[in-house]
Amino acid sequence: MIPFKDDNPHTSFPIFTITLIIINVLVFLFESTLGRHQAEAFIAGFGMIPRLVSGESSTVMNLPIHPYLTFVTSMFLHGGWLHLIGNMLYLWIFGDNVEHAMGKIRFLAFYLLTGFIAGLTHYIFNMDSPVPTVGASGAIAGVLGAYLNLYPHARVHTLLIWGFFTRVVLMPAMGVLGFWFVLQLLEAAATPKGMGGVAYGAHIGGFIGGYLLVRLFCKPAYRRFKR
């Protein structure tokens, strides 16, 4: 199930949504210019490593920034082209409407806050992990939670793939994003604690944080639920 656009018009230009996409792409292009060992050092220095945040290693003093700051810097790093493209696709589809409902500066604050909540959720359940956590997906999960809260009935164009069968269908946002969230819960339950791979806990924390906090950041006209 791959969403690729929504039927949810807005009247303001999503400057921060586009800016965040550009920054993520530029950072990844910079990563791509590094050699293997340099890239690994870059990820280790600016990705969020739970064990270092806990202060359990003497290497903390050798990091380029304080481990607490990696909750922010890790949001702009990605582990590959597919990782980057998938995240930016979701941000492009759903970020513009959330930015319109909040206003530009509040949207940026909301994005960073839910990204921090996502990283903190991952940290709480993986405090001893030495694996760097990178990616914008935690913050974008917050955007998805906000979108579900604000526009549950908005129609989303979705590509369904089942083996050799493919079809484009229109689905309500509650169906697309609800399915996405349930999938994160199932994957999190099936993934052994401390194992590397996708940080499903960060997705869950970011999504719940975004869903619960969105109305606090919205313009007055969006602060009440609409039928």
C-alpha cells in the first residue's frame, strides 16, 4: 500500500515542508560523497546512539556534538536512497496540509518536537543499544498523526500491490494511515529488543505524539474537531 498524493487542497505555499525535503536531500547527497569509513564516522557522530545518550561509554567525549543534540541531527540523516525517498514522499503528501493548518513557524516547531518525541521513545526502549538511529521517519510519523487527526476523511490516492496485482484506489486517510500505524505496532511486537533495523518504536511514539498535540499547534479555526 503506497500513497502517492491526496485530494486535499490548500491555499498557502508549504515553504517549510519543501525546505525540510531540500535539507534532507542535501544532507544525504553530502553523505554520498563520503568514503565508506568517513560515512560511518559521520553517522556515528550525528546519529542518535542510545548507549551514548545514556553516558555509558567513554567515547562520548570524542563525539563532534553532545549526544543530546543527536536527537535533532539524526532526523536529517538517512541510510540509503530508498530510506530517503520513502520518507520524503510521505512528507510531501501529508506535510503541506498540516503546515497550512498550523502556520509555518508552528509547523516547524511541531515537526522538530514530534521528531524528538519519536527519538525519545526509541531511546527509552533501547537504552543499551550501540546502533545509530537515523532518519526523518519519526518526525514524519508525527505529521501523519496530525494529518489523521485533522483530515481523517481526506481521500488519498494509493497504489495497492499484491504479488503481480497492482491497482490505484482512493482511500480515506483513516484507512491509509490507520493501516500504516497498525503495521508499525505489529512490526514492533515482532522485532526483538535491541536489534538493528527499522526503529518502529520511534514511528509509534512520533505518530501518537503528533495525533495528541496537533490541535495545540493549529490556527484557531482548526482547534476544534469538525464533523
